[in-house]
Amino acid sequence: MVLITGGEFLMGTDNPGIPADGEGPQRLVHVDSFYMDIQEVTNQQFEAFVNATGYITEAEKFGDSFVFEGILSETIKNQITQAVAAAPWWLPVKGANWRHPEGPDSNIIDKLDHPVLHVSWTDAVTYCSWANKRLPTEAEWEFACRGGLRDRLYPWGNKLNPKGQHYANLWQGDFPTYNSEEDGYIKTSPVMSFPANGFGLYDMVGNAWEWTSDWWTVHHTTDHKHNPKGPPSGTDKVKKGGSYMCHKSYCYRYRCAARSQNTPDSSSSNVGFHLLRLTTWNTVTPYPQCEHKCILKFNSEVLKTRQRLNHENPGHLIFLGTLSKPLIL
């Protein structure tokens, strides 16, 4: 985790790429300091959580999840007779879940360092409780995404590929039929494959969408806000950052101000999450599908890690919560 020193920033934009998404108006927002994981939660980290808790994701309970047609095998595609009318490249695939991100004939054996996919907002929050962390608010996420830059499109500036270099895993070519793979990837990439932003955070845009804690609304005030948290209730949750499927011709949402939404129980082959923690320690909370509360067990390795982190971050007491193995930060 890295310490993100709080402050004021311009949230949103007065030049929205997708006006219907409620990207504007641009407004002055202040957020307090927080710690944030430098990367998206990986398959390896999520596997450690599932092994420790026995948690079953919503996609596993429902029996299916949405997968992009372009990454499915012909065998699986030939078994599917339904599609999303407005986006026919999205197919409901039986047996698709975080362990089988491209359908039941796929696995994560060689993708342990890739972002975990097919996790709903509810799944993400449950993981957060186990890890003694939480999802960022939309304001915290956008502040972190900007990496200290003011009023820029991307975490690295206004040019998508400065000096010809790719800074994120996005779609190149013609969506959804042809991905030229100019950035080196046609699907997700290992976390930290592209340069970090000014705060040392990786994959803030592209690779996988990231859930936030906020309920969705397209109505915002220009009033100066301190730690805004969105509306108190709603039907959809805000997600940020875009994914490997994003292209300007269709999903120009790999900008810091861009946003989208899904219901809390939805999952797909391009949605993951990023975690943060406040600079003060919060009480451990129980999580679903466990017979006991999360118990802090500090073996010698965890203790050494805790001592190192506390030494590197004086004044900020840091704990590592674990059930059976050290938590990967």
C-alpha cells in the first residue's frame, strides 16, 4: 500500500466524453489521506481469501456470468443462444466465474498475477471485510487516479500514447471485431505491466473496471465537498477506470473523470477492484460465509512485515489481518 496524501482536486469534467454518464460538472472536492493498494486485487490474492473463508461468489451461486464473446472458445460460443440485445458481444456463460474467467474450459493457472474478474460489488465488499480494507469512494478513486495531476484526461496526462508508449491495457483496432494488440495484450494483463501514475498506482485505467463504494447518480452539485460519498441509496454502484475492452469509438471511459455503473450483484469478464484503507485503524468486521469473526493471527512473518510497515510510515499504526497465511499487500 502507498500513502495518498489528501487534498483538494477538481473532480469530474466540464468537457464530458459521455455526457449521459454524469461526468460533470467539474467541482472542487477535498479528500482526506488514505492508503491504497498499488495494484488491483489479483487472482492469487482472491484465491487466498477463498481458501481461508470458503467464500462462494455470486457468479458461482447464480451459475453463470457475462463474458466477452471475443475471448470465448468456439466450443463454448456454439452452446450459447442468448446475448445482450444492446451489446451482442456480451454472452451469459454457464460456469464462468473468477476461477474460469473465459468460461468453464478456462482457468487461472497462468493468470495468478492478473486482476481477479467476475466479482460483484458484494463479493468485493466481502473481500474488503476479510482484508480489513474497503472500497474507495468515487472521489477517493478519482483523486488517486489523477496521481497529483490537475485537470488531465488520463493518469499520465492528456496524450493517450505519449512518445508512442502505451500506458494502459486498452483496445486497439476496431471494436468489437478486431484487437490489434498493439499494447501487447488482447485480454487482461498481469498487474503492474504498465507504468505507474504519480502516486505509484498501477492500472488505474484499463485492464479491469474497478468498483467503488458510491451509489450511482448523474446529478452533481458544484458546491465544495469534503469526502463526498454519493447518494445514500440507489440501484447501481459506480465503477471506474474502464478495461481492456475500452476503445474511444465505443467505450471512451478510460479517463479519470469517466464513470459507469452496474447492479451490486452483477459480474463480468472485465470487472475487478482496488482497495484502500484509512490512515487510522478500524475495528475488524465479520464477513459473510464464515463461522467466526476475522481473527488477527500474527506469526513471525506477519509481525516482521507489520514492524517494517510501521517503521516506514511513522504515526500510522498498520496491522495485517490473516486467517491462515499473511495477507498480500
